[in-house]
Amino acid sequence: MDLFFRTFLPAAAEAGLAAPIMSRHLPILRQCVAADDATVLVARCTRPDAQVPGNYLLLLTSRRLVVTRQTRLLQRLSLHLNTELRHLNNITWAPDPRLPALELAATAVDGVRERYLLRVGRRQPVAQLDALLNQAFHGGGAAVPPVAESTRSARRTTFSPAVAV
């Protein structure tokens, strides 16, 4: 069993994803992620500004961001976004004070601004999602202290990597 699969299963279980959902999305995710890439976060999400409704599954690894889309009517799966983290610019995330969710936004290499509303699982508080994103985009594996309850709603984090072209 490779590193991706060993870290994907616990992350998906922590997000509260059922086995049928994981098994449907896994073939697409496997094509996009290397076997030695560790999973940081798996979350169900929606796109607040999407013109076509659908359910999305976001996979964040130590090197990639992969988002798959499932249509509501026919339940078809497709790859929505597959990019290396170093190709993303202006990455921001902030908790949504109205919902148990966190909004993640990033500009892809083609200049399109992608926005996702990550739903929080029963076992995964918003502060934990914030810490995982902080670790992925700022820490490079360093431990991240939990976010204080009072500063969580007011804080907005931005990350703009320098990309050598």
C-alpha cells in the first residue's frame, strides 16, 4: 500500500465520507496524485459561484490540489481541477460565520479564480481545517497551533507563492 492510499483512507474517514463516495471518486484521484504524495485533507465542498450545480470532492495533498465534480441528476463524475500547489496564487481561506464551513479560494495558473465552500464533517471542526490549510500552504509539515475561537472569524489568510517560469 503506497503513501497516498495509506493517508487518503484516514483523511476521508475523518471527513465523514461514506465508502461508496470514496470508491467512486478514487479512480479519478488516483490518476492525478503520485503514489508518494501524502494526503493532507479530503473534504466535500460546493462552489458558491457555480453556474452548473453539483457536488465536489476536494483532495489536498502535500503537492497537489485535486477537485472532482459529481452531477446531481445523472451522478456522473468528472475532474474539475488538478494542479500543483506551486501553480496556485492568491490562496485565501476564511471560516464562514453563518455555517459550519470554511471558504477556500485560489487563482489557478490559467487566471481563473476558484472558490470552494468546504463543509465540515461531524468529527472535523473548522479550526482543524484551518490548521490543515495553514500547514499545507505555510508550514511544509510543521505543527500548527490551534486557532483561537475569537480570532477565527476575523482572520483571512493569503498565500502567494513565487513561481519560477
